[in-house]
Amino acid sequence: MDTGAPHTDTSDPADTTALRARWRATVTAAGASGDPAPYADRLLTAWAEPQRRYHTTAHLADVLARTDVLAPYADDPAAVELAAWFHDAVYRPDRSENEERSAALAERALPELGIDPARTAEVARLVRLTVTHDPAPGDANGEVLCDADLAVLAGDTAAYAAYAAAVRAEYGFVPDDAFRAGRAAVLRQLLDLPRLFRTPYGAAHWEAPARANLSAELAGLTEHP
């Protein structure tokens, strides 16, 4: 399920210097033995592709910041951070296999960096989980990544409006009627989840505002003449 979740500012002002430093620290913590710099270049180039309006380096920075907040709930914070880096590394708004291709990219890149097979497999699993954002009970790593990715839904009114506008811009090639129908279906899928947020922090701080935002957007879409 593509929630259309990345950032709202099409100028994408994310601090790539900070992101490069973060990447180095993350892969070092994960046990990398190879030079991380070329992979940072490739990933940041991918996240800055021109077709992106929400799924940008700013979204990446936002998700990483949320993983910091939620790190105490993860079984393997390094794997979660790596999954955040890869979860939308391949992104074409007109394609449905983005998560699978992003997971496959992680499966190729991480062994080249010297990341062990078990952690590589966990990162790929987590990336694939962002198709549904519906981790199984007890999947602590999945709960953290999915909550971090969906936290954008809990923004204040202005932030959520900017997010929704960025999603629409990303799908600018889709006619209005088709976009409203598709977006309404995504919103209903999210609202039908028993819980949007699975970590204690997410449930306490993000669940209620996210549901209010989703419901308001859905009402606006379905009431449109």
C-alpha cells in the first residue's frame, strides 16, 4: 500500500551533509567493512530524482528522525535505520513494484558493504513490509519502521495539507477523478487498520491526530463534486 508518505517541500532542503554523516554512522553500527561513501552518493542521488515530490531526501530525513524517537522499541535499531534508507530508494509513482525493487537493492548493496546475511535479510524484510504498514504482533522492528514512515499523517493542519499537496504533485500525471478515487481507497485502507501506530509512543502521540487528518482528507475527496 503506497501511502504517498514522503516530504512536502519540493525544493527538498534536507541537509545532505548530515545525511552522509548519518549513513556512515549507521552502516558502521551495522557492522560494515566496506567504504560507505559511494553508497551514500547513490542513495542520495536516487532520493533526489526529479519525479519525487514527497518521497524525497527530506522525507528520508524525517523518517530517520522518527526512528531516533522510536529506537528504544526496536530489537535491531541499525537494521531499522538501514531499512529507512532503502524503503523508498527506488520510487516511480507510476509503478507498483517500488518496495520490492527497493528491497532487492538492499539485498545487493548491503553484502557489498560487508553487512552480514541475517541483518541484510532483516532490512529487506522491513522494506517489503512498507507495502502494507501492517507488522505482525511482536514484530518490534517492523512496528518502529512503519510508525516512523506513517508519522507524517499526524502533522498539524498546515503540515498535513502540505503533505497531501505534495502527494498530489507526485501524481500530477493522473487525472483528478482517478486520483481522488485512488487516494480515497488508500485512505480507507489506512483507516480500516485496527491501529495505525503499533509502538507505545506512536499510539499515544500520533494515532488520534493521524486518524483525524485521514478522515478529513477522505471527506474532502468524497464530497468533491
